[in-house]
Amino acid sequence: MNFILFDDSRENLLPLTFTRPVAEVRIGILTIKEKWDRYLGSSCSWLTEDYLSAKYPTEFTIDTDNVWINGSVCPNEKLAEEVMKLQAGQELLAGEVLIARNTGDEKKIDPSSGKSEKFESHANALRITQPWDIFSKNGEELGRDFSLLTKGRNSHALSSSNQVIGVENIFVEEGAKVECAILNASTGPIYIGKDAEIMEGSIVRGPFALCEHSALKLGAKIYGPTTVGPHSKVGGEVNNSVIFGYSNKAHDGFLGNSVIGEWCNIGADSNNSNLKNNYAEVKLWSYGKGKFLGTGLVFCGLIMADHSKCGINTMFNTGTVVGVNANIFGSGFPRNFIPDFSWGGAAGFTTYKLEDAYEVASKVFERRSKAFDDIEKAILAKVFELSSKYRK
């Protein structure tokens, strides 16, 4: 079988999905694609927007069955079994939601077209349809990913310099360093990835994942369920948040009930509010609906898309959405929807010029030994075009 992950709920997940397919969202420890790869024992490809396809191509086959899978659905063992049992001309549903379809060896680009024999899924799989799902459902996925990654394996030993509760729920990968930290895994598992580091004085309350080559800075305070993706640095106080990867919140300041994309930087002593003074439901800007949408949550903080930055002492109001490649600075609270490629703060915004964005991104990529190439430039250029209406 050849497996292809198609986008679903993409507009609702903007701005996080301006720069990635839905299946590249990180929740738990892994991205949704990484989860499917492991459960299926195969490398999935993507069906996404044309401007993303150079980086995330679709791979068709003509000699095996092509199975299309909903990229907003997080797999579990039962669901993977159901998908792999699908024969050509069969599809798997959860109510009215298409989970997967086997189109045989036909090169069908639209997985929602055509008629198929229908089967109802009994896997009770988790689905991501809104940005706040990522942090609010992170605990469930973190526990499932922890079991998936550690099953049948032995953890590397922790140093005796640490204070540990629930050591049986802690897994340390090769090359990770943890010294003089307090780790409490009685409230949920703690996963420490390859070559990651938890520095002295850090306090971690699970569930928590620190992915490969990432670091908790001196004295960090982490409340789960929280995920720090690969190649990131985190300090200060963090509660129930997900950082996709390649991003820094390296200094003091609070981040709570939030999602931070890749290539972001949060300045020293920056804070976000995650609770309104009147304890009312938090509303969040929805690109898909073109208006502020009720989240059903009392705790909801900051959604920040890729390549965005904020200066020192930035203050974000409850339920703030920051688009791709924004640069926020200055005193006071900026508005709670900051469009893509915005430059400024509470005093007002101008447009962040595309060439200036390229220059900064190139430097940031170089610091992680990566190349900011023409494919990355083309993606940012298209996002700049698509988001222009929000900067008026």
C-alpha cells in the first residue's frame, strides 16, 4: 500500500497551516505524519496546497493500492489496523468524516471524489480541527506517543543529582543530559529526546516532551501537558503549550495554553495572558470563518505561526493570533489578531517587506545549519500574497 495524507480542516487551522500540510502539525511528541509513519510501518506523503507541494510532494504508485488518509486525524493502533484492512474501492468513516479511502492503483488526486463501499471506524481516534485543539488535546496525544516510542525499549539512566518522582514514567534517549533538575512524572510521562538537555534548577511536572537537540534553560518551570519540539530553547514559565520546533523562548516570562510554530523567537520577559479578567470564554480569530470564534475554553493564550518574533517585554492579550512572519515590539498590548507580515505593536503596524523577511529567515536558518532556499522563499512569497487582505 502507498499512503497519502490529505489536508482536512486546513482553513480552520490557519495561520499554522499556511506553511505546512495539516499532517505536519506537532501534537504530543510527534507530528501527525510521524505518528502514521510509525503505526503503518511506511513513509506517507502529502496531498496539500500547490504552493507547498515542492517541499511536501505527493507520491503516487501505479502498481500498488493508493490509500488516502485524513491528515487531521491522529492515529492509534486500532485505527491503523482498520486502514490497512481497506481494499480497493473501500473507505473508512467516523460519522460523516472521511478517515481513509483506498482508490486502488488509480491515480486519483481528489480523495473525496467517487463512490466507495463505506465502513464505520471503531477506533475513537482524536482529530485536530482548530488551533486550540493542539494544546487542549496535547496531554492525550503525549501519553499515546510516549507509549509508542518507548514500547520494548529501556531508558538511559538519570543522574543521581536529580530529584525524581515516578521514574518509571520517564524516558531518556541517548545523548540527553539532565542534571540537578526536579522531575515529577506522577502526573504524566516525561520524554527527553536524543541530545536534549534539561539544565540545572529546572522544574518539570509531566506530561512533558523535550524533543531532540532541544534545551530547557537554567531554572525553567514547566507545567504539563507541554511539548517542546526539536532544536528549540525554552526558559521561564510554560504551561500546557506546544512549540513545533526550531523556536526559542529562552528567557523568563510566561507562556500558557499556547501554540508556537517553527522559526519563532519570543523576547526576554515577554508574557501572554491565558485567562480573561472576567473568566469569560475566550474568542480567537478564525481565518476560516473570517471573524472571532468562540473556543469553548476559559484558558486560551497565544497562537503564533512560523517565522514570527516579538521583542523584549512584549505583552499578548488572552486569545491572540499572530500570523506568519510578524515582528512585534514596543509597550502596551497589541491587538489580538496580528496579520501575517505585520511589523509594529500597540502603536500600529506596517507591512513587513518580503525581502527583509528573506534576509532574517536566511540568518535564522543558517544558525541551525539549514539552507533558506528557493522553495522556502516561494512559500513565504505565496503566504505574503494570500494574507495581503488582512493587512489592509
